[in-house]
Amino acid sequence: MRQDTSHRRIEIVLWTLQILLGALFLFAGTMKLSAPADALAAQSPLPVAFLRFIGACETLGALGLVLPGVFRIRRELTRLAAIGLGIIMVGATTVSIKLGFVAAAIPFLVGVACAFIAYRRSPTRLQRAALAR
């Protein structure tokens, strides 16, 4: 009984994180895709084409965090989306270090949340949870 309660709490935490991060990355990705090129160039030293690529990756990653679990199809894609978004956050943290510790802390913490999701949504954990039911 105690293990069921613990598992349920972790599931609630994971789904909450996945939804929040999905909304964050969907917003950030669509902004990078829809913003005018001169506005993107003014915000970052990175090339506009690269920022558009990152925007597409963030948008697809946001969908990958939530949709496989909602539709219960190919749930292992959630882990891959979290890994990919975590890699993007490593780059964002690296670029943000020039702006200061506080600016770098936000993408770092988002990356840690992505790593937590990737770890908890590993295929072996999913298989064990399915067998326990």
C-alpha cells in the first residue's frame, strides 16, 4: 500500500513537470519560430537560422513530453524528448553563463527537470510499472 502511494505521488510530480515544461518549451519554441529575424538577432549572438532550428526542436520536444503519455502510444518517446530538451538546456546554460549566474541558473534548473523526467521515464521503469499492475 505504501509503495502504491509513493508511486502515485511520483506520477503526479512527473505529469506536473511534463505539462509545465511542455508549456514552457511550446511557448519558447513557437516564439523562436514566429518572431521576426531582426528581433531574434537582437536577443542572441547566435545565427537566426540556428535559433529557428532550436525553436523547432523545442516545439517538437514539448509535444514529445506530453502526447505519448496522453495517447498511451510509444511512451518511450517521452524519455527521448526529455533527453533532447536537456541537451538544449546544456547549451542554453553555457550561452547564459556570460550573462551571469542567475541567468544561467534558470536553464540549468530546467535541464535538471528534463533529466529527472528522462530518468524516471526510462523503459525499464515503465516495464516494471506495467508488470506491477
